Amino acid sequence: MNREINIVWIKRDLRLSDHASFGDAEQSDLDYLPIYIFEPSFFEADDYSDRHGQFIFHSLKVMNESLSSVQREVICFCAPAETVFHYLSSEFLVNSVFSYQESGTRKTWDRDKAVAQLLNEKGIAWKQFQRDGIIRGITNRKHWDQGWFQVMEAPLINNNYSTGSLHLERNPFPLDEARMKVLEEYSEHFQIPGEIAAMKYLHSFCKERGKNYSRHISKPTESRLSCGRISPYLAWGNLSVRQAYQYVNLHENYQKNKRSFNGLLTRLKWRCHFIQKFENECDYELRCVNKGYETLKHENNANLIEAWKHGTTGFPLVDACMRCLKTTGWINFRMRAMLVSIFCHHFNCDWKKGTYHLAQLFLDYEPGIHFTQFQMQAGTTGINTVRIYNPIKQSKDHDPKGIFIKKWVPELESIPEEFIHEPWNMTPLDRAFSGVEIDYPSPAVELLESGRMARKRIWGHRRNTDVKNESRRILQRHVRNSKKRK
């Protein structure tokens, strides 16, 4: 007779601390098998890049190094989830599956529905835990803020791991050699994966780095040090939002750095707010938040799109941000917003033409954040202020000496400081005096005129009847009745 077991299905919760699925599995009388499923469709998805898979793979290695002391291991499969559960249910008498809910794309949502049907047919209970205060199935935000604070202030789950006695004799769906080779690679420019590294970033922020958080949050260079830098760990679950919230809120330096620490705490809440929007309507990946904007026309100039993707737009800060993102997987929020703004507004491109490119580059890619924020900056919500960023002003305000630009756009390394933001203004005489030859493209568009046309286009469309009707629906469903905490 097959052995009766439980299964812990790891998704975007790659940690061992404050983990409800492991908690319930340990409380059960049955032993359990922790699994992670690399699905072939995951590798083929438009929003996937190898850096995501590598971060996951190395996070799992960190987990397994810790679990080895209690003779446990997260088993990695490479097959459709339904195939894996069908196999496990034939090898074992599976009593329950424990996992966190995933506020993912339509693809992961459809996958979960198919798995739910399979488990139901086999009489296997599936217990899904709430993730970071995100509530499944709500139709409005009444009392959402109060509920979020309750989750954040609840005690952390104290996960204690018993010695395992359950082992899989063979894995019929292993990662193939070629895929394994790719996943084992990891760029030295990316943040180190795993919950140990996550806690180090949290500790260093509260100990020293975070004191300049509020002052440097928009600076492309300084923010790399003073920002929390925990976004990849939250995105892939090396760290729960509750862990981060309580660590910062209860830290001994909180009173000394109250403004900066509260800034991070507020953004933890906003993070969950946007994921909640996506949880309610995951089709935001594929359509405008406000359906009325589906009729807004765009030029979608292929040359402009390619220049944007490769960091050759002729706007130094834009190109520096894209190149930095390609190399390191991270830039700050303002620079992300600027990249979206110039793409959608100044270049007059449909947000759908650029959203997957950035999703692939962000090491901290989280669907609920990415698609909702991308559209907010693109101006397709109908309820938010449309921000059209001027990259020259952003450059002068936040990288006045061009330090960030010169680091990531080496073609401009020798440009005199007074020309670093607008190198096209250098006359032949200026170049002769400074001894500089520029091998850098001219601006892809005329900035003032493209900005004027964008404002006319986006604000004009707000008068569209469908946009107005959708705006009322969105306000009813997604606006929160928030309460401030001191």
C-alpha cells in the first residue's frame, strides 16, 4: 500500500521562515514532501527570462542547504503541474497539498484551476494560504487596510523543522542538462538570492543604509545604496512582507530614522495594494486597466522601440537606466517610471509593446506590481494623474554631475559636465576645445513637441465616454478606505 503523505508546493515563497505551508505540514501527523515545479510553459512565457529562473534555482539551493540538517529537500520537477501531481498521487496516498495563493498572470491562474480540478477528482485537499495580506475574491476594498495591518502585526510563524523520513526514489521529471546549466549560472552583478541574503539587506538598511532613504530615493546612483533593496526577495518570497514590516517597524533605529523607515513601510503597503488590484483582475497583463483606452491609437515606431530596448535613444539618462537594468536587474522607482513614460508618451508606443521587455529585465519582477504600475505610468487607468517625465529634467535633478550616466553610457565618459545631459548641444567648436569626439546618437524625438502631443493625446482621450464609465467602475472596485497609522 502506498504511503500516506502531504505535499508542500513552493511557488513565490522561497523561504523557510514565517511560512504557513511548512507550518501546517509540520503540525500534521503525516510526513511531507516539499516540491518546486519548473513548468515548461514557465520558461516559454513572454514575461520570463533566465535571470528569474536562476534566482529561483539558487534560492532553492539555499533552502536545501538549510534543510539538509533535518534530512529534507525541496524536490524540483520540470513538467506541467498537473503531470507532477498526477504522478505523485500514483506513487503516494496524498492527503493534502499546502501552498500559498499566487497572484500571478492568467497563465498561472489557469494552471491553478486545472490543478484544483485534478486534486478534487482525486479527493486530495488543497489548502492555500493568504499571501502578504492579499485577499482572494473580494469585490471592493472596504476594510482592506485594517485587514492588512492585522496581517502585518500578527506574530511571525516560528517554523521548526522535524527530521524527515520521506525520500523520492527517483525523479521522472528532472531538469535536463542544458536547462540545469543555464540555471546554475548567475551574474555577479545581480543581488545574491535566498533568505540569508534577504535578511542581510534588511539588517544593513536598518543599521546604516536607510538613514538617507528619503533623501536619495529618486537618485539613480545614491538609491542603489540607500533604498531597501529587498524587492527581489519580496517578489520571489525569500522574505515575507510581514517579516520586513516588523523588522523595520520594531528596529532600535526606528525613532532615529522615523521618516525614512516610515517611507519604506508605506511602500510595503502600496506594494500589496497594487498586487491586490492584479489579484482581482489579472487580465491587466493583456488589456488596459481602463478598457476605454483600448481604442487609443499609437504609432508604435519599430525603430524607436528598438532604440528604447537597447539604450540608444540619444537621451543619456534613459539609455543609462536601460543599460544598468540589463546588467544589474534593478533601478529605482522614478527611473522605472521615466522609462515607461518616454516609451508610451514621447515615443507614442502602446504599453503592451514594452511591458514584457522590462518584465524580463527586472530581477524583482512581480506581475501584480509590474502590470499595474506600468499602466499607471502609461496613463491607461483613467483615474490617476498622468505623469509625463522629461528625461533631461530628471537627469539634471537627480544625476546633476552625470555620474550615473557616465558609468553606464561610456560613450559620454569624456563629455564636459555642462553638456552631459544634452550632448547634442556641443558645437564643433566646443568639441574642438574639449578634445571630445562623440559616438552617440542624436535624440530619437524632439522632446518638447513629443511631450506636448502626448499630453494632448492622453488627456483628450479622458473625455471618451467609455473611459469615463470605466473610471467609475475602477473607483468602486479598487479605491481603498484607508486609515493612517502613527
